[in-house]
Amino acid sequence: MRKYLPVFLVLPAALASAYEPERASNNLAHEFAECAAYYSITSKIVSRSKPEEAKQFDKAAGLATAGSNVLTSEKVTNARVEMAVKSMVKELDNDIANFSILLNKYSDSCGAAINNPEARMTYWLEKEG
């Protein structure tokens, strides 16, 4: 019995550390809202030089907004998008040359969230909290 005791002590802690479904959904909704902001800003930045790409970013922003709306409310989604836009504009320091800061921070995770939302939900469900 003594050799199994450490396994029994670790197992409940491992099970208890995963995010609850409600928290995972809320986090994914927040991530979608951030992505909507990221794609909207990206669209505005590229719209002059690459209008067709801007349309694709607008479409991605719409998908992200819809994803967040499904998981929360439109009111919460809009508030989160607005907060994220303000935060991102601050990160850019009002200089488009700093766009790589946003690209590095959001491009991969937003691409994953939009292209495979089920995998992102699994990520949040399995995340240790």
C-alpha cells in the first residue's frame, strides 16, 4: 500500500487542476473577442495596400465575434472587443511600424482559435488552473 500512496496523492490534484467548463468557455469567448480586435486592426492596417487581404481579415473578425457571442452575450463581446482594441492600440504606441508586436502576440493563437475552435476549447478545458 505504501508504494501506491504517492499516486493517490497526486491523482486528485491533477484532476482538480483542470479548468471547469464554464471557465474554459469564458476564456475562449475572451480569446475570440481579442482575436476580433486583432483582425479588425490588421484589416485597417492593410486596407490601403492590400484591400483583398483586408476583406479576409474582416471575415476573420466576424467569425471571432460570432464565436464570442455564442459563448457569452453580444454586450459582453462588444465590451471585450472594445477593451482589446484600446489595449492593442496602446501596444502599437500609435505607430504602425510596431505592428509586429501584435503579430507576434496574436497571430498564431488567433489562427488556431478561428481555424480549430474545438481544439482551443480542449486547450482551455485541459489548462491547469
